[in-house]
Amino acid sequence: MSRPLIVDALPIPLPPSALVAVDRAMAELRRGGMVLVQAADGSTALVLAAEAASTETLARLTDAAGHATQVALTGRRAAVLNLTSDGERPVVLIAPSGPLTAADVGSLADPLNAGRPGALLQAVAGPAPAWAAGAVTLAKLARLLPAMVVAPTSGTHDQLFRVAVEDVLTYQQRAARSLRRIAEARVPLVDAEDARIVAFRPSDGGIEHLAIVIGQPDRDGAVLTRLHSECFTGDLLGSLRCDCGDQLRGAIAEISQAGGGVLLYLAQEGRGIGLVNKLRAYQLQDDGFDTLDANQQLGFDDDERLYLPAAEMLRLLGIGRVRLLTNNPGKVEGLARHGVEVAERVPHVFPSNNHNESYLRTKATRSGHLF
């Protein structure tokens, strides 16, 4: 007689942590999938990255939601398109006069898109729902264009990944607070042979930030410090469009000559918009926009960076007071806001060239940089 097959039931997995949930939602959007965004009041919407909009994906979104689709944009992007009178509203919903098409989405989301909308597009009056703000923030976190196709829904959609608006809006702060030292090694540099690199990673396994510790910093005093946002084009390729490479190598040399200090290499390419969007901004600059206006054309703020990760890294390195190598008063304010005492701002200026003169002039006249 055969024996019955007894199988123990698999345990129900715990819901993901807030950080992991947002990380998974970002990954889903980047691969062109849909995500369910839920506000604190229980209202929900299905969202799709504007970059992934096509006839097929829009049809799937409309069928799944059971409601007409709209596009959520930043107030800055809506103002650039003259769909609102100003950019004060953080997020604006745009409704088409008919069914939303991929051409409509492209014309709204991407200033480099030459397509023409097929329908009359207008801004929805009043504040956007909380899930719309969560959707646009999620796009920014995923380093996508800050525009999302959205549709409110009342279904459960158990097959789709769900993320809470609150978790999205607090993701960067939570990730920064969860940074931990995970590895370090001695790495002699051309201008600083006594150097080591310390890697920091957030608890969701996200992108690492690095600290280059040079010499023996006196942690009882004000440590000479540089906050440097990564710049693939300038740091690695030697691009002449910016002064980032000069600032990176110059800071390493100056800290070494001073006997010790730290350079924080922050994963905030393009003032926080990511490399792909920075390349888009470069195309717009070639069309005549300055560096700040190019960001606004894309729908971003002038500067999307956050300085809490830098403050947390300094805390984990045992540094509470710094002499900050920077021309940017915003970095001084950003560190001070998160509990790091800036005892002195140390100027950090390098000669311009024919390719970056306009860029540096814009930083001085519009961003308040001190050259």
C-alpha cells in the first residue's frame, strides 16, 4: 500500500521592509513594468514610467486599472510646457482630451522628443493626489525622467508589486540612516600614497558611497574634507564640459599636502539626476540652455542632491567638525543641517577652459557658487 505524500506548508514570507519595497518598485519601473502605489488614505493608482510608454503598455495599464490614464509631471516640467502658470505645485496631473497615446506621453515627458501630441492636453486643477507625488518621486529615485503614466484603481492587483507613498517619500532619508561600513582597503594614489578607501552601503543593498581617507586625520580637530559627487564624464574621461575632474584630483592633492583628511565620493551623478539624465541635459545645453535650465526642461530641480549620506558617513568615520573644500554654500548648509559643524569653508577653484566657461559662470551667477 502506498504511503500518502505529506508536504509541510511553506511559510508565508514577511512583507519587505520599506527600503526593500521601494528598491523593488524602482527595479520594476526600470524594466518597463507596472507598480501599484498606495497613499495613506488607502487610495491607489497603477503607475508606469513615461519612458516605457507604448501602445501595448498603455493598453495594459488602462485595462488593469479600469480607469482613464493621465500623466503625472513635476510642476517645473508642467510650467516649461506652459500647462501651468508657474512651477510652484510639486506635481501636476495632465489629462488628455481623448485616449492617451505614446506620442502624448513622449511630448509631455521628454523635451528631446520631437513627436507631437495627438490630443489636447491640459492640467487638472487643484493639488495632485498623494499617489501622484509618490509616483513622480519614485521615477526620480529610479533615475528615470520625472514623469509617470498613472491611473487610479480600486482593484487589489495581487499580481503587481505594491509600494506605499510614505515609504517612497522617506526612502532617501532611511537609506542614508542605514549606511554601514562594509569594506575598506589601502589604495595608494598618485597624489596621496597614504590613502585608503572605505565603502558604505545602505541596508537595502543599494548603491555604495565611498570615502577616501588620506593620511591620519585629526578627528579631535576640524578635518579637511571634500564632498565630491561622482562624475563619470569628468572624473574618469576628463571631460572639459565641467571642472569635476580638476576638483577631484586637486582635492586629493591638497588633502595629502595638508597631512590628512577625507574625500567623500558620493553616488549622486549629475547633481542627483543620474548619468543618463545628465547626458540628456548635455543635449539640451547644446541647444542653448544653461546647466540649470536644462535640468528644469527635464523636470528636475536645479539640484536634486541630499547631504544626509555625507553626514552619516562622517559620523561613522568619527568626524564631527570639518574644514570644507568647496565653492558651494549649499554644501555648507547641507552638512550643518545634519549636525556636522563646518568650522571653515576652504575655497576650491581651478582655471576654466573654452568648454566650461559658461557652465562655471552659471554656477556663480545663478547658484551662488563662490569662485
